[in-house]
Amino acid sequence: MADFQTSTHRAKWIFSPQQLVEKYRAANQRAKQILEKCGATLMEVDVDGSLSYPEPQMTAKDSAEKHSRTKPLTIEEEQCIKVFYENKLQEVCNNFRFPHKIQATALIYFKRFYLQWSVMEHQPKHIMLTCIYAACKIEENHVSAEELGKGISQDHQMILNNEMIVYQSLEFDLIVYAPYRSVEGFINDMEEFFNAGDNQLEMLKTLQETARFEVDKMMLTDAPLLFPPGQLALAALRNSNAFHRVIDFDSYLRGIFSRENSMHTMSELSESLDAIDSWVRKYKSPSEKELKHINRKLKSCWGHHSHDEGKKREKKSKHKSKKSSNEAQNMPSIA
């Protein structure tokens, strides 16, 4: 906890709700402007991390027509896409059996990246994998880009190409503090505070396991960008204790305040824990129907729409041609 107090995580990456809204709005607005100017938003990323927007390829008339067809994503729709890929990130980490710390670090990298950029500018699937790869590196859990890419049928070169832009977008602040370690620290402190016997030690272990699941849910919300890991851990433990009823939680919180010169009052801390709970309660995953609609819009913004439609028409045309040929062969002869 002491390390966190002097960290760049605390100094630069904890925001107010209004600051988050402003960052999301700025990234979304920039992508909208690029769409109006270029007709597509997806950025090219070079191996050295250099970036370029698509070159305007249309006349003013074509651009106006394209813009009338291609609608940018709203901030809410961008959030739905990010929610989908954050869930996917957890799934990939679980499939590779990475420790919780890697999953949490990768998730925070992903969240920080999309504070700077819109999903209309960088493909979230690519960024998701690059964040996992970067988290494995920083947490010294070696996995090659090739192995990670192969795990979900993705070109590993794409991961390497995006690595530098991810680091740059994170401002090279690669050490993050996740709530899992804080949960463990608080459990150890509870053991001493309550002078736990064997039976209570076992119950505290159960409390810790349930709290980890609570943290998993918090990590999918904006809460890690709004609250320090210690508060996230306490909120998770409070919810876990409400279910298992292992300790007198209010008594434990008062004990913390009596031992520390805290900057917060008890009521302020309770408000923060309630606010974290509120973020978890209002979290929801988009439906499959919503995602399909948003994904179509997103691909259109990337400039993939017309290409995809062309391929569909070409495939349909070939199928129709083949069907006509077969029908001609099967038609009874009138000779």
C-alpha cells in the first residue's frame, strides 16, 4: 500500500467521473472528425510504433455520400465494444491459465489505452492481445507473441506491431497496482486484528476467495480508473463478508482508522465503498443483437463495410451463376 501512495498509478491514473467522461468524449470526437475528413477511421500501425490515418480517397461529393451512409459510434456504443473485449480478455487469460495479476494488469492497460483512443481508431481485438502480451512481459510470465496469437488464431506480427503504440499510450507507466494483492494484505491484517484461531482462519480463507470473485466483477467496470486498489479490495471484502458473516466489518474499519493517520473519514470511506458497489450493480453486458448492430457500424467506420459487401455480392453472384449452370445441365433436352 505504501508503494502505491508514491506511484504514477496514483498520481496519473486515478480520475474523477467527470474526467473520464471528458476523455471518452475527446477520443470519440476525434474519431468522428477523422471519419468526416477521410471516410474511414482505422489507423495504420508500423513496427516502430508510428501511426497514420487513412488517406482521403474521395471527392467532396463521394465524401458527403459516404458520410451520409457511415455513422460513427456513440460513446455508449464504444463502451459496449470495450465491455465485450474486456470479458474476452478475461476469457483468454483463463484459457492460458495466467495468474490473476496478469489478467488485472492487462485489463488496466486496455482501459488506459482507450482513455487515449477510440475503438474506431484501433481494433480492440488487436489491442486486447497486445495488452495481455505486455502484461505477461512486465509480470515476468513469459509467453511468446506467436504462442498467444496461435491461441486464438491471430497473426502474432500484429501483436508486435501494436506493442510500441500501447506502451506510448500508457506513457510507459507499466507498473500497476491491482486489488488482489490488497485483498490478501487485508486478510493477513484481519488474522492479527481478530487474533484468529484455526476455525476463523479457514473462514477468512473462504472470505478471501469470494472477495477475489468480487474483484473480478469490479475490474470490468470503470472502478479501477476511479478508486485506489485498497478501496476496491475493501469493497470486495465487505460484500464477501455480507454473504459469509465471518467478522464484524465495521469494527475492523474502525480499527484501521485508529491505527492509521488516514486522509479520509469513516463516512468518506463508506461513501467510496458504496460508490464502487454502485458501479458493479449498474454494469451490464450488451446483448448479442446490440453487439451485431454496433459491430456493423464499427466495421463501416474502419472502411471494411464496402469491401465486405463487395465480397458478399461476389460470393452471391458466383453461387447464383453456379446454380444457373446446374439448372441448365439438369434441364430436360428438347432436341
